[in-house]
Amino acid sequence: MGVTLSTHSTLAPLSLASTIIGFVSFSFTVATLLRVFWGNITTVTHAHDEIHDYLSNLRVQLYEERQSLRSLRRHNKEWGKRGRSKGLPLPRLDNLTIKSMQDTLRHLTRRFKTLERPFLDQDSASGRRRYRKSFSPNPRDTWDSEKGLRSQEREWDKELDDEEDPRTQGDVYCNITLGKRILWLRRRSDALAIIEAVSRLQTRRTARQVGEIAVALYEYGDTIEDLDGSMQEIEARFSKIVGIRRVA
């Protein structure tokens, strides 16, 4: 009796399927690596333009948002007193909300200065000045007392007041070498994160302002209706008085 060996194994389809799945997975992995590599090459190639555009626009956004919050805080103080004295409903954000936004903006400004520092041109006067100001003063350990906290906030405000308007300054960034391009490749994600955080802060401030204005307009509508009713009563009384005089 002879032994018959089967040339068809039941494991052949499973092996073929595993081979195909492995090949497809390997292809996706290679494609992902090539995409990441090409993206890094593109970032390094366009690093000069991205550094100047991203950092310049981000500094202007931080400056304008700081000015907007300060104007809003002064507006609240002035018009809040007038509104309380005259009894008028006025759109205003509470000081706690504005202070929270200003604290967030200070934190983003410190992050931006740390990000911007390696790319500043120290050969120019404006670049050297901005480089020196990018080093934040050592914070005093006064967080436990309200007085110390206010003092530290005033210190940060004074530091920001000394900064010049970035919209009137020229190019303050250095020549972008290969080392700077590689450094930008590593820190580009930080710049995008700061830009997104500033955009969220602007959206939050705008939404709160629009909401307060909508509430104020609604309250103004009620006030106008009350005034209209009062005017109708006055007109009715005057018409009665005039009618009595005519009869007499």
C-alpha cells in the first residue's frame, strides 16, 4: 500500500490572505513615511517665508488683542459708572472675564517670545531690543497675597507697554540658515498651536461682546416701550386739559 500526499493544503488561502494584508499594510506604512518625509522637506524649503509670515502676523495679533482688551476694560469702567448713574442698560463684560482673557494673553505672549527668540536678528537695533525683552523677568513669589499678585500683573503690563507697535517695525528676523530651518521644523507645531489659541481667544471675546450687545438691545427695547407708554399717557392728559379749556 502506498501513501498518497495531497498537494493542496487548506492553509494556502489563509497564507495568501495574510500575505496580501501584510503587503497592503507595508504599502500604507511606506506611503505615510514618504508623506511625512516630503512634508518635512517642504517645511525646511519654505522655512524662510513661514518664519517671517507666521511670527510677524502672530506678533501683530497678540498686540492688537492686547490693545482690544485694554480698551474694553477702560470702556467698562467709564461706561459702567455712567450706566449706573443714569440707570441705562449698557453692554459690558465683567472684570473677571476680562482679567481671565488678559492672563491667557500674557501666557501666550510669553510662549511666543520663547518661540521667536532664536530667529531674531541681533545685528539690527530693533532685533537686539526685542531679543533682550524676550527674556521675562524672574517672577516674584508673591502669588499667595492679593497685593503681590497685583504687583506682578503691573510688572507684566509695564513690560508690555514698553514694546513698540510691531506694525511700524521692519524685518527683525535673521538670515535663515540650515540650522534655523531645522529648528523651525521642530517648533512649527508650537507656532500653529499659539495661532490657534489666539484665534480662540479672539472668538471668545467677540462672542461675549456680541452676546452682551444683544442683551443690551433687548433691554433697550423694553426701555423704549416704557417711554412710549409714558409719552402716550402724557399726550392723553394734555388732550384732556386742552379739551376742558376749550369747553370753558
